[in-house]
Amino acid sequence: MSLKKKINLKQLPKHIAIIMDGNGRWAQKQGRDRTFGHQSGVNAVREAAESAAELGIEYLTLYAFSTENWSRPKSEVDALMSLLVNTIEKETPTLNKNNICLNAIGDIESLPEESRNQLLKTIENTSENDRMTLNLALSYSARWELTEAVKLIVNKVNNGILNIDQIDQELINDHLNTAGMPDPELLIRTSGEYRISNFLLWQIAYAEFYFTDTLWPDFTREDLYKAILNYQCRERRFGKTSEQLLNV
Ligand code: FPP
């Protein structure tokens, strides 16, 4: 039986987050420069987005550029930014064909003007699509996001819009970039690294982690199916005991 057919469609994660890692090593293994790895990573992005949407995943969040990535060599940052602009522009018809809405989380203001404008244009042009939200984390880090949320909340308290007693987990959720989205139930990281790298630290409180040695450009739809099947074998207890879960 194909892996896709083994997936229980009634127990799909609503939200999958992916740390796409290994583009540089993939390219270097072939004696090519790192940019070639990022370019090849775009095919894996397309395949992951299409296959997730086909299955019925509602949100797919991809870590495309972290706050820390700004300290890479300028030539690599420039290449990544122009790849993002070109890809986002080129892929708009495919996003529309697949009924996928593009969204971005992160410090979008810090992106070069051209990248930011293209991103905002595609977000606008795909905003009516409702099969899946493809969330690109760009110039994103969880500590940045949490710091911004704290500033927003403190500002509201200082201006008398909020009372301190009203601060609870739901209110914090509402001030994150992911406001209105369910938390990811499954977090995938490629390339054999076992780190979270400042990604969605608040939102992954109860996520199941799936690590694979596959380098991002080699990540196919079959790898996504494998990760989902693995997730479906996990017992998600949320702090309860196995016995308690059986009695629900
Ligand atoms: C990590 O690999 C990958 C990135 C920092 C960039 C991810 C970007 C893409 C997949 C291409 C464009 C994406 C979109 C959404 C259009 P790495 O460079 O850290 O690899 P390494 O660990 O092997 O050095």
C-alpha cells in the first residue's frame, strides 16, 4: 500500500511546521555553492505545500529565514532574498491553482523593500484561497515574536486598554504573529540536526517532534507522508496518563 493511503485522514494534524535544513550541505556534497542548495530547496517547498494541501492540512509553516540568518555572508543573504522574491512571484499561479493562501510571520519590516512588496502583493493576491495557509517564517525568531508581544501588551496596559488581570495564555496567543492559528501538532526538522533554533517556542508546547536525516532539497512528498504516519502512531497525552485517555 502506498504511504499516502495508510494515512488516517480523520487524524491529520491541522498545522505542520517545518525547519527546512540542509540546503548548504546538500549543495556542498555536489561541489556546488550554497545558493544552489537554496534554489533546489524551492522544489521541496513546492512539493511539501502541494502534498500538504492535497491531504487536507490546514496550516503549513516553513522556517525560510531566521533573524539569525541575517548574519550569514552578505552574498548568501542577497541570494536568498532574491530567490524568495522570484519564487513567490513565480509561484502565485500555482498557489491560486491549489487554493493556497500565503501568509508571513516574522519581522517583515526588516526585509528589503522589493522582497517585502512582492510578499505583500502575493499575500493580497492569494487572500481569498481557503484550502490551506502557507505560512512563511521570514526574518523570524520566537524570542523576537515574544518580545514584540510583550511590548504590545504592556503598551495596552499602560494606556488603560487592558487590565493586568486580563493577561492570560489566550491573550498572549492573540498577540503572537500566529494569532488565530492552531498550534502546530507536528514539527519536522530535516538534515539530522536536533535543535529548535528559536522557532515557534510558545506554539510548540505540545507538538510532536519528527527529525529526519534527509537534507531539505531531497525531502519529498513521501517523506512528508512518513512524518505524518509517525505522528499518527504517537500517544498525545497532554500531561494525562494513558489510562485517562482510554476512558474519554
Ligand atoms: C537552511 O539550510 C535553509 C535556509 C536557511 C533557507 C531555506 C530556504 C529555502 C528552502 C528556499 C526558498 C524558500 C521559499 C519558501 C521560497 P542551511 O543553509 O542552513 O543548510 P546547512 O545547514 O546545510 O548549511
